[in-house]
Amino acid sequence: MEPVRRILHGHEEAAVSKLVRALEEQNQDLEHYARCYLRYVASSIEQHVRQSSANALGPYRERVRSLAFNIARNRQLQGALCRREIGAPELCAMSAAELAPDEERARRQLAAREQMRRATRNEWADAPRTRRHPCPRCGSSEDVAYEHVHGARDNRKAETWGGGSANEHSESAIRFGCQSCGCDWTAETSQLL
């Protein structure tokens, strides 16, 4: 027996026991399965983990620990393994996100959306609101922000190049942004009066 294989051999029984405990933990259908059947399921999982970890002790132990933790927490996964709806190869191919219970996945997705929302700057956050100009896309007038846009670029350009006042020739406009649907539009102030 090669040295690495000998080292793993001592850990196989501990891994199978850990996986059996995970399959038994709070298993509502436990009375339908004999302990020897659960040991068979756990042994097939352990064997596949051992083969897929290429006889390396670190990844082997880490993967067994991760699978046992997730099997114990995920009742649907636990039941699917006991009913043999999911085999060891499919289980070992699952990512940590796929192994998590549905509630945990929903919580993680919500947290990721909230983090993205916080990380994304809302250009309309400090803009004043109006109800007088409804959104052309969704018709909402509840949360429409606006800002005045008039010749600001032209002013800087005129100042730099020595031209006259840009405000003499440029018409001012108002840019609107609907916070409900994300639509934004611009209207000339002369059209709004």
C-alpha cells in the first residue's frame, strides 16, 4: 500500500461516520432507512470524494467536512440522497451554493442584491423630487427626480475660449429620472411652461 493511500485509509472510517451522522441528523424519514443503508450511502459518497480528491489528504478532509455540514443542514438534499435521487458523483460536483438549503440561498441572494445596491451610486439620490411630470414609460409620478441642465458645459467652454456668455444662446432644460422604472428623459423648459 502506498504511503498516501495508507494515510487516507485511516481517515476513511471517520469520514464515513461523519457522513452517516449528517444523514441521520434531524432526518424526518429516518425510520424508513436502516443504519446499514445510510452507511452504504455514506460509503459511496466517501469513495467518490476520495477518488475525486486524487488521494490528497487536505482536499479530501475539507470536502468531506463541507459535505457533512451541508447534508446535515439541507433537508431536501438529505432526503434526495437517502432516496437515491442524487448520487455521489452529482453530490460531489455541487458547489457550496448548490449544497445550501433554499432558505440560505435566498438569504445569500438578498444579501448580494443589497450589497450591490449599496455599492452602486444612485445619481438621483440627492436630486429634488416632483409629482408634476409623470414618467413617459410607466406613468408613475410618485418618485420622479429632476435636475436642471443648461449650458454648463457651454459656459466652461465659452470661458476658456473667450467667447460670449453661453447662456445667451443656449436654452435651459430639465432632466428627469423615474426611480420606479429607471427611465430618464429631458425636456426643454419652454415646453414645460
